[in-house]
Amino acid sequence: MYEPVKVLVGYFDSDAKEWLRVPALEHVAHADDRGGIDSVLEDVADIGDGKLKLPKVNVHAFKYDKGKQTLEMIGHGSYVILGVVPAGAEMGE
């Protein structure tokens, strides 16, 4: 019933403090334990209504083994969970 998955996380492409930043390996040694440091898709969303314009979104895929898991984000700021796909799903090709 359970299978390994990738959790798709959208990071907003901005250095502003309100947005969560992708962890830097030089600062957090375990940041790439589940993959996800490199984006699998870039500039995937253009969110805005004319008055409010959010930064572009880059998608990162974090690997999780089958079973119950906990998603732990490193840092502070907003991000978006875009979905969960089977671990074997190819991304960005």
C-alpha cells in the first residue's frame, strides 16, 4: 500500500525574508539528505492579480521512503507544497 515518494515543494525565487530559502549545503550539512537542494522545475508559476505580484516559483523534489514520514523544512518563511508523486516519477525532462 505504501510506496516511496517525492514531495514537491515550491520555493519562491526571492531573497526577501518572507520567503523560505533553499538550504545551503555549506551552512546545513544534512540539508541534502532527502535531495531537493537543486530545483527540478524553474519558473513554474506566475501568481498575481495585477496589484499583488508574487515571485516566480521553483520546484524542488524531496525523497521519502515508504511509511509514515515527517516533512521538516529548514529555515523560516513561506513556501508551497505542490503535491506528492511516486519516487520513480521523472521531473523536468
